[in-house]
Amino acid sequence: MSDDEIIARIREQHSDLPPPAPPEAVAELEGVVGHPMPVLLKRIYLEVANGGFGRWGEALSLTVPYEFSDSPILVETYLSWIEAGPERGYVHPPSVVPLLTWGCAIWSMVDYSTPEGRMWGWDPNGRSLRHALFPEDRTLAERLTDWLDGNDEDFPQPPSQTPPPTC
């Protein structure tokens, strides 16, 4: 599915989205992260909505915490992940930015250092915190397409199906 088709489907399926984010909010987040936002994600934030899309409409906002998420705005959430990494026993990659929470401490994140927006997951359930963050074998476009197709129960999965480390 093309980026234009994904954007059209988001608009069709979510009639109650907030207005798009201001360009200054995107620029601020990119400056803090040190990488440009992947093109598709940037288009969604600037052309479609300032959060409220994605799984159950819970993508974080760039400027205001909406009722669809109990998290602060995206830049604040991102900074809290970067700061918490050492406390959790790992270094959070600076290019990996939270997108939305699944509940039960599970998150979907996007790698801003990849043009296609490689997805990452955070799932500390059944694994040590040192191994809770992992890259997924999917892109943002693939993840969004799954959500648009109604597959919103497909939790983030590490690339390998081996049992998670428990160290």
C-alpha cells in the first residue's frame, strides 16, 4: 500500500481526528531526536492529525495530551525513555521514538534513523528490562496497514521467535 493510500485510509477510518500538528512541533521533535521523522509519519502528523491515529487511535500528540492517551506529549515521552534507559539497565537508542502504548507496559516505537520508519517494540512482560526493547521485522507502513485492516491485537514481536532472555 502506498503512503497516499495509507493516509486516505486513516482519514476514512478516523473521522474524529484532531487537526494536523504545526510544522514547528515536528521540527522541535526532530531537533531533540537528532534525526528527521520518517516521511510517512511526518506526512500523517502534518497533513492528517496531531496524534489520535494508529492502534485504537492512540498515537501520541506532538503538542497536547489528548484524551486518547494518558501519556504526555511525544517529545516529553521520548525524553523520559532516553533518561530511563540507564535506570533500566540499557541505553535507549536515541533514534527510537515512542509512538503509542498498548497498555500493560507494551509500546510501539519508530526508528527515526531509517527512512521507512523501522518499528521497534518494548515489552518487559516475561523478559528482563535489559532485553525489553527490540527491533521488529516491519516498517511503519506495514504496522499502520495492519491496524487499518483491523489487526490491532498483533503485539510487537522481536524478530527471533526464540524465548526471551531472562537475565
